[in-house]
Amino acid sequence: DLSRVYSKDLLPTAGGESLTCKFFQELVNILMDYIFKSNERSSKILDFHHPHQLKEGLEGFSLDLPDHPEPLEQILVDCRDTLKYGVKTGHPRFFNQLSSGLDLVGLAGQWLTSTANTNMFTYEVSPVFLLMEEVLLKKMQSIVGWCEEEGDGIFCPGGAVSNLYSLLVARYDFYPEVKTKGMCALPRLALFTSEHVSSRLPIHHAAPLPLGWVLCCFRGKMISRELDSSIVEAKAKGLVPFYVNATAGTTVYGAFDPLTAIADVCDRHKLWLHVDAAWGGGLLMSRRHQGKLQGIERASSVTWNPHKLMGAPLQCSAILIKKRGLLQECNQLCAEYLFQSDKHYDISYDTGDKTIQCGRHVDVFKLWLMWKAKGSEGFGSQVNKCLENAEYLFKQLQRRADFKLVFESKPEHSNVCFWYLPPSLRGLPPGPDTNRRLHEVAPQIKAKMMEEGTTLIGYQPLGSNVNFFRCVFSNPATQHEDVDFLLEEIARLGSN
Ligand code: ABU
């Protein structure tokens, strides 16, 4: 009975062992129940409530913070309710986000990391995790195609921050004086990215610099000759191009920019090539699909998020920098309360001085543990399965008259984009009026879907395409029956 037990009764209070055990056993039961439900197709993905309803408190679940301590029994109820009103992103019918699934070894790793509760800034407090980070970074760099002598990097809090690191390092590489004299000492720099990156926030936020949006083909891939002419045009305006962001796997269409052709342009103009492979990097694990990133080995930096296609629990994002030493030179501040130069061990492992954050969460252990449990081959099969699911969905959509594909060609990544055509819109001639009505279909279906909680998929407009659904596969638990269910559910919700 934990109704009269409080947090003060747990360890480190003397004699608190058995209550601590009891508390955690109860917590594990709650987590196991959640894990089982996440894997049951008949369970709801979400029990949706509007913000005001959750704020008002539901069935005793209150977000208010008390002045007096509450008993552990209530704390466990709070844990259960928090999961109850959340979203089961590990459910096989959750298609809403690029990161989904619930890898149990990864979860075990996450739990261990939280138990260790340490900081990645110095070797003295994270000896094992820092060596694991080194092993992972080297492995990822060799998969990218860099040689033994090349490669540096760190794990960062998300793809946007990884991209920001690449920009800072690239700018420092060209203009090291930025560190001592600031941006005023630099010419007017310009960087380039595909117009489709507008659906990927990172470069937007990371770049308070003139940004060249490079035209893409209809499929969302950057056109390398347009990149070349944008660079020439920027130079003619007195700007100094220095950085190109190519995307391997855009957020919405899953498009791969032509990396080899873009690398040629960068070589010609002597620019830094960054490849944002946050979403597409996972394909490097698959022999069948890795060719889609051909040319990535020529990048000066790469963002790769194992928390997306590889299914590592959030968050787990790496920035890989080809030239060694730059990260440290660019970011180090030598704070002597952490990074003393006269320590008795190899201080190159005090990686906190490579970062702008200083303190870092341990994001590496779960990935290291998953890699041990699956091997590189296991990740390859997992990625193949996600892309097979995408192909299966594509084929189902091709056969149905109540859906329309955004692209008639086979998906390159696990993104499949499509419209649902309700009976009233079928057979109508294309035009602004049809488009206006079609634009309203996806949000209406999504609203009903959230209320019912049976499945979840995202939608958005892009360019001249009015609101369409984007289905993405990154959860290895998803089977063909879930894909069939998704289509039937959209049709059911859309036709009444
Ligand atoms: N980092 C952007 C992810 C967006 C998405 O999950 O759809």
C-alpha cells in the first residue's frame, strides 16, 4: 500500500530499499501495460482531448502543482494518466511522424541512461558513454564512406541543431576570424538549399544569412544547374557563397537531391557541402537502398538522425564533420571549471568543449545497445521493411479510384503522398474550385481521426499541391494489414 508513503520514504532514506523496490515494480507494471497496449492493434492510439479539457483536469488528473507532497500512490496514478492521455507513437498504425515505433532494447538503453543521469561534457563523468560515442561516430562515418583518417562529430539534440553545427563549422573553416572579430569582419555570406527544405525547419532557423532557395524538379529534388546559376547570380550581387545544404530524404516527399552533381557544383565554386540526411541517412544501412545517397561521401558534413528511420528512441541525432579538429577549434571556450588542461587523462575525450551547449544528454547508449542487439544487418532489414511497406501502400493506392497519388512513380523513401477523393469530388474536372474543395478534405478527416484515435497520419499542402496526406513508415511493427486499415479508415471517415 503506497497511499501513505511519500517520496521522502524512498532511498536515500535509511531502510528505504523495499519501498523503493515496490514503487519501481508498480511503475514497471504501468510501463508494461502501456507497451502491451501500444502493440495491440485494437487499442486506441490516442484518447484526444482539447488543451482546455486537459487543463481543467480529467477524472482526477490534475496538472496543478501542489504545495504539499502527494503520496506515491497518487504519483503512480499520475504516471498512468500521463500515458493514458498521451499518444502511442509505437502503435503499428501511427504514421504521423518520421520518428515512430518503440524499440524495446532502445527503451532499455534509455532507461539505463536516465538511471546513470550523467553529462556528456567530460570523460571524468562519462567515461564509458564517451567511448561509445566515439565508436558510433566512427562507424557512421565509415558507412558514409569517409576514410579512417577523416571524421569528427558529436550527437546533438535534433537535426536542426546538427545542421546549425555544420553551418558554424563551415563558416569558421572559411573565416576563422569570425570567432574573435564577429560577423562584421566577414563579407556578406550566402548559403543555398533546395526550396523543398522549407518543409524542414532547421536551415531556416540556423541561418540568419542570405539564403538562396534553389528550384527543384516536380519530385522535390534540387536541380543542380539551378544551384550553379543561383551561385553565379549571388556572386554577381556581391555576396560570397560558402555553403550548400543538400537534402537526402526531404520531410514531405522523401526526395533525394542529386548529391554527386551537387558535389561537382560545390567543388567548382569551392563551397562547403552539407548533406542533411536526418531522414534519409537510415537508408545507408540497407544494401538495397544505400545507392540513393551516392555522393554523400563527398560531403564536408552530414546530419543523420538514428531516431528517425533506424527507430532509436528520441532523441538521437549526429552531426558528422569530415575535417578533424574543426568542431573543437570553432566552438571551444576552454572553461577552466570543466576543461582543465592539466588533467591526468587524455583530454581529447572532454568533448563538451566541441559544443555550443556544453552540457549534453547521453543520446548514444540506446543506439549502441540497439546496434549490439540487431547488428548492422538487422538495421538493414528494418529499413528494407519500412520501404517495402511504402511500396505496398503505393500499389494499393494505384488500384483504388477513391484515392489519388501525388506522384505516379514508385516512392524512393518511405514517404507516400496522396489525396482521398470523397464521392462528391470524384470525376470533377481539375481546377481552382475542385482544388479548393479538395484542400478541405484532409483536415476534416484528420480531425475525425484524432477524435476516434484509431490511426494517425499527417497532411500538409506543398507548393501548388493542396492539402494531401503524407504517410511515412519508420515503425517496424507496421504490417500490410495496418496499411489496409489506414486506407479503409480514411475512406470510412471521408465518406460520411
Ligand atoms: N524534424 C522534422 C520532423 C517532422 C516530422 O516528423 O514529420
